[in-house]
Amino acid sequence: HNSLHLNNLAEVSARRINPGISDDEDLSPRNQQNKAVLRKEELDFIPICEVKSREAISAIHRAKSQFCKQLIVNKTCLIQDGNFYPQELNNYCKLNAKIFGRHIGCYSDEKKLRLLSSFYGNYANLNSPLYCLDICVQAGFPYAGVQYGTECFCGEESPPETSKIPDKSCDMKCPGDISQVCGGYFTMNVYETGLHKFIPQTPEIKTQDGKSIRIVFLLTLNGRALRQVYRLINTLYRKNHYFYIHIDKRQDYLHRKLSSLEKQFPNIRLAPVRFSTIWGGASLLKMLLNCMKDFIDLGWEWDYVINLSESDFPIKSLEELENFLSANKGLNFVKSHGREVQRFIKKQGLDKTFLECETHMWRIGERKLPRGITIDGGSDWVALSPDFVSYIIEGKQDLLKGLEIIFEHTLLPAESFFHTVLRNSKFCNTYVDNNLHVTNWKRKLGCKCQYKHVVDWCGCSPNDFRTEDWAKIQNTLNRQLFFARKFEPIINQEIITRVEQFIGVNDHYLINNLEAYWQSIYDTNDLTASTDDTVLSHAGSIIRQNSKILATEGCDIKSGEILEIHLYKYADVYKGNLILHKAVLNNGLNVVIETWYKPKHHLELNFNSPIVDYIKTFRVGSDYDQKEMIFRNFGGILGPFSDPVLLYQFSSHKQSGNLTVLWLDPAGMLADVNIISRDENNLTNFIKPNIRHPLLPGVWKVGLFEQTTLVAVTKFLITPLEYFSGKEVSHQEVGLIHSGSHNSYRNLTNIKPLKFVPAKEESLLLEEVSNSNIKRIGNDLREWIDILNIEFYSILGSCINDSKNTHESEKVLCGNYHFNPCAVTEWSSLSPDPKGTIGKLDIHTGRLK
Ligand code: UDX
């Protein structure tokens, strides 16, 4: 580990530190026009100073509200004045450590920092698994001028065993004290910290004072994976532990559903004050601190707080975690980046000011971190002791006051705040470099700047574990790792079931629907989201399609309100969506019906083309997730305001040269053209066409050409909207929503007429149809939607939920049609799902079952 570290240091210094990822200029397409000046007319206030930072000016241009613009101006002015950030902070750490040995290196030339000498002493003799290094580098070289802080390493990855006498060509008089400047050399002192192996000595689940250890699981939740949250709570629940749950303010579905837990369990609480905890936002730390303060105020008695998200899951039994924490009570677990500090600072954007408003983290300029303290960071998944948390929450020390100002303006603040406080406070000897987590990093997939719309930076996310990643979890068996992330049953549920088995669940064979997974897409009580109009227009049509099918069986139903829509997977295969809706049967019975349906895919291949065999995927969808390489919009429900994306996968490119993609709108007009360059690095990719909203409703075609030969065609549906802003569309609205955007199509007249593009006469006809469609409204509009829908979706079944029917398993007859009750219908979201439902408290074991 250590030798690796030194190599990195040399490498970094040689290359100059690469701020990475984020480049000022490409954050927004609008940025192209952004001049580094503020125009008076874009502000409705007078700036309190002349804003000089280009980054701030770009942020002000991009921010939408005057409120946010003003916030950025004011903060930038304060920072420009020079008195905003603390220049120096006190370090209260007194490391209980003795120097064990020292590395000395020197610069061989101005560009390279080379390790000419290595370590005196032998790591193998180091008793402690935790050792610290401090590094001092001479100022004056282009890459230097930097004082590196102290770093601590867990001795898990074994350090080099041999040592060399330092190179004689270096005159080594480097001081070990980092406050002094060394002459062309750097030194690293290795300290033994006295912290011992973290293997529990005692097997009982007792703390030193004889009580059972009590953990607060601080769940910070986002999304709609309700059943997975229940599964997580079922696994971790014990009577003596606590759950404090924060749900992103914008996720009212999850909040509504989970709020009943508070009433059921005295040890579960939902955070009453909720934040819009955007990815990487300053609000994440604010939220964590607020939650911690709240459960301290509640008087909970606890020994550890562990934060977890909806995508975390334990990989050891809870008892093993309890044992481990009992034996190590008082220590604080955080994971450090494990590289050179300055590089971490740059990569992490810690030397930039960020400001959160409009649920966005705006980057507004450079900043200097204070002297005197050690900056540290890494993972934001932590396990902290009550003493340390109380010290932070009380916030009395000047160190904390200073850090608060810094971290209120820091990207991904929870990834550095706790580490930095630990390192520089009296708690520094309780630092353990382990976040108890194994994280499924696949940087190639996870670092695609996917949060550009939320933060002015390129961030990374770990991938979801899938069955094929099993070895990574199995390998943690003898390591002090208790959780893994990320898990999403919508991506892969099999691995979650395996993990449960691994940690001791042995009654899986008794569990109904173990392989099924349901996740809500829509709920009638949701505070309206903008996509609901499309989903509801689509679902209404599916229900009508189903009613027609039922009518052929003599079962006439009157459909009512749509209550819920779920996505349904079985054995990790997408099986379609389920619409739960009210209905009245022809005998007047009020019931709830659930309808199961599935999208049809349209792909035509030209088998005369020599390259046809290489095409694995050629499909249009939306919400493409580059990290998981799937369309999150499983049902492919697209409306005039959706952003379609073409996904292609080729098995190999035998030939080079380009392929062409043509997008044809429902009126037969060429809306966009893209070029795919064929090479081995471009086998899987996606294309976002450049077509403005609103998209013309109807059937779109996308053709793939090799020169003039059509190789593949796919079709996708843009559903017309029956609803707009939650209400039935009006005459005026359809004129705007359904008229398409052909006036802004690129000029593509240079494209040679291909068979794919309709000839003039056909095109005139299509245009005429399209023009008359624009005017459709009411039943006529619904008819249009239904004709389109039938081509793209097929109904697979219906079940019934009749509240008056006391015999849940009895069929309900409607005409000649026998409805099965949903409770006994395997695919129904109303059928039993014990793993995805909160269990009942077993008073003997204190567990949920
Ligand atoms: C990764 C790292 O694991 C994490 O340490 C780092 O902070 C961000 O990058 P990632 O998988 O990208 O995590 O983030 P995710 O788990 O989706 O979100 C992090 C936390 O923020 C979760 O608790 C999540 O529930 C919450 N969150 C995220 C919200 O509350 N709202 C959002 O919009 C996004």
C-alpha cells in the first residue's frame, strides 16, 4: 500500500495535478454564449461589488431565479473581500504516536519527484495495523509549494517488507516536522499510532460496561424502492436499535408510505425537517447534522450511528456487527481516500467554493483552504461514536466554527467533513480508516459526469451489484466489512437474496414471491410530477384496451380513477407494468382491478445486409442510465415532452467506416441525422437526437444505414396527451402540444432520398393526417391514443380486489369472465410479498418476521 502511495505521489507530481474531471467551459450548452461579464439587464438588483470570478459569472448566467443569482453575487463578493473563509485553524490533535521510521526522497530534476531512497525500518515490525505518515515537500518547484498533511493508513494491504539505505547522493537533512521546509527533498515520517487490530476480543454482544450495544441506523433515502427499504429494515431491525429516517423532501411517495412506521415502532423516527438532498449537495451534510442533533435531543441512548441509504445492505449478520462495534467502542470509522492529499483536494473540488440553490451546486470560484489543519476525506458512509457526534453538534470549538463555513460551501461535504474534524480534534486517536463498507466501483461506467445537471462538477457513482459480482461480496468474508453498496432490486434482486442467505437467512424457501419485485411508478396521492400527464394518458388508454377485451367476454366495466402503477419484475426479468384502478362491474359492484400489460418491441432487420448479424440492440427509450446501461423507463412510455434516446449495441465491428441514423417523425419528415463511427471502442453507445419539444405524437421510425443500405429499423411511440398539468387537455392546448416542432428541424435536404423517407405523395398524405390529428380532442383524441397504444402494448391479464368479498380466494364472475382475486394472483402487486413488507415484531426475539 505504502509503496503504491509513494509511486502515486511521484506520478502526480510529475504530471502536475490534474483537477480532473471538471472543465469550466463545458458545463452547460448555454455556456457557449456566456461572456465573462454580467449584463445589467439580466439582474433585477444592483450587485454589491464587481464580480470577478468567471465561474461565478457563468453560474449567475445559468441560475434561473433572481434570488439565486443574488445569492451567488453576494457570496462571491464576500469571498472576494477576503474575509469570508478562515485563513488558519487550530489543530487540537495530539497523536498518541511514536515515530516508527522515516521515508526520505528527493527530486531528481525539476519535473520529477522521485523516490531515490526508501524506507528505513521495516513495516513488518510494525505492531499496529494503523500507521500514519506525514509528508513535507519543498516549495519552489512547479508542482510543489504544497504542504502535505498527515495521512494514516490501515495496514491491511501489507507494506513493503524490506528497507534500503537512503541514496548517498542525497544530502539528507530533511526535518521530520512538516512545519519546516526541506531542501529539495521530501520526508515522510511513519508513526505507529497505538491503535490495535479491530478484531473483537470478546464474542458476547456486550459493551465494556456490560450493556448490549445500541446502534442508530440513520437511513437517508431517495427514490421509490419502498419494498427494498422494508427489506433493509427487516434485516437490521432489533428492539434495542434505532432507525432515524430522512427522506428527500421531494420524495413524498416514500415519505407517505414510511410514515406509518413511526406509529408502529417506538424506535423508528422520521426526520420532521426534510431537505432536498441533491447529489453531492451541501444540504446532505446539513441534513446529517440536523438528524443527529434531533436524535440526541430525543434522548436516545446509543453507542454508534451508522448512515445507510436505500441502496445499502448488510453483508454480515447484525450480531457480527454488534460484536465488532462492542469490542471497538469509542472508535470512529471513516474511510480515507488513500492517495496523496493534494490530489484528493483537487479531484474533490475542495479548493473551490460551491453554493447550493435551486437544487443545484453552483461552482463559483477558487478558494484557499486554511493553514494549520490536515484535510482528509474519502467516503461519506461512516460509523461514529456519541462522544464525537456530540462534540460536533455542540459545535463550540473554533475549529468547528471554521469548518462549518467551509463545508457549507463544499461539494460532497459528508465525504470530508467528519474525516477532517476527526483528524484535527482531540478525537484524532479514535480514527479508523474503514467505513465498514465494500463499494462496487466500476469507474469506467460510474464516472460519466452524470450529475452535470445537479452539480457543476463531474462526480462518480458506484455500480449496482449484480449476480456476476458475487465474488466481491464473498471476498469480504474475513474482512471487517459489514455493508455493501449499491443494491437496486430493479436492476438485480438475485444478489440481494444471495446476500441474505450469506448472512444467515435460511427460510427463503418459505417466502412467497421471493423472486418477484414491484416498484411504484405512479401513485394517485403523489404530488403531481411533470411526467404524470404522459403516464396517465398512457395508462388510461391501456385500461380502455383492457375494457374492450373484457367486453368481448360479456363483461362491461366502467373504469374509474387510476390508483397506482407498478413496474413488475420476476427473476430479474422485466415482465411489464401493473395498473391498479377503480371500476364498476355491470352488476353495479364497486371493485378495484389490476391490469398487467407489457410493451412490444419493434425491430426490423435487413437480412441481406452483411452487417446485420452484428446488431445486438437497436432501440429507442428514455431515461437511459449510462452507469447501469439500461433505460430506467422500462415501459418506454414517451410523450411530446420526453427525451428519446437511441441505444445501440454491436457485437463487433469487422469493418470500419461510418453508419448513418435517420429519425423520421410520424408525418414522414426527417427530424435528425446522426453518424455512428464504427470502431471497437464504440460497440455500445447511445444517441440523443437533436429534436426540440414538443415531439410530434405518433409513431416515429429510426433507420440505421450502411451507406444507402437500410440495415435496421426501429419504431417508437410518442403518445398524444389526454391530460396536461393533470387536467384534460383543451382545444388550445392540443394545438400547442400536438403540433410537433418540425419548424425547428435541422435543414437536412442534402440527405439523398432513400426508400426509408416517404416519397412526396405519401409524405403529403402523412402530413395531412398529422395536421388533422392536431385538432383531435375528447373521445376523438382518446381513440387516436388507443389506436397507437394497441400497436405498442399488449394486455396480459387482470385481477380483482373486491373489498366486500370476504373469501379472498373466490373468483368474481363478470359476464363470462372470471376474475381471479389479486391476493392470489402471482403477478399482482397486491399478492403477498413478505420480504418487501415490514414484518411483525416477534416479542421473544425482538426481530421482525
Ligand atoms: C456515491 C458515494 O457512494 C457516496 O459516498 C457519495 O456521496 C456520492 O457518490 P451515489 O451512489 O452516487 O454515492 O449516491 P446515492 O447513493 O444515489 O446518493 C447518496 C445519498 O444521497 C443517498 O442517501 C441518497 O438517498 C441521497 N440522495 C441522493 C437524495 O436524498 N436525493 C437525491 O436526489 C440523490
